[in-house]
Amino acid sequence: MTELHGVFIDVEVADAVSGDAELARRLEEACPVDIYAASDTGVEVVRENLDECVLCGLCLDAAPDDTVVVKKLYDGTTLAR
Ligand code: SF4
């Protein structure tokens, strides 16, 4: 079946921080469209919400530099602060 989520946007969280429960909570709180879900094992990217991203950059502010990347698949660039 074709992947229907994340057509326009993809988000990557670096392996080095994806298991950080505190960062996971910050990301969950920061994103207005619930792209991040915090669990005991760290952060999960909620794929069905990816294309709701409003490119606000709040997740980049909440994470250490270069650990979260928001990719604009439609033009091949990434969101930068
Ligand atoms: S840029 Fe904004 S809307 Fe997009 S994933 Fe980050 S916090 Fe969520």
C-alpha cells in the first residue's frame, strides 16, 4: 500500500537524542500539531500528522542544535532557524 503520510514533510530525530525522555516531553509540548509523541522510551514521530506541519520551527528551538531536522520534501530543503 502506498504511504500516504509524510508526503510533503518528513521529520528526523537523531538517534543520539531520540531516547531522551525529557527532550521527548519538550518536543511533544512544543509542536502545535502533535507530530511528536513522548513515551518512556523517548520520542516517536507521529507519521499521520507529518503533513500538518506548519513550519513554525518550535521543535528546532526545543532540541539541541542539529538533532531535529524538518525536511520539506516538496522542494528538497530543510527547515532552518
Ligand atoms: S516545525 Fe512546528 S509544526 Fe512542524 S514539526 Fe516542528 S513544531 Fe511541529
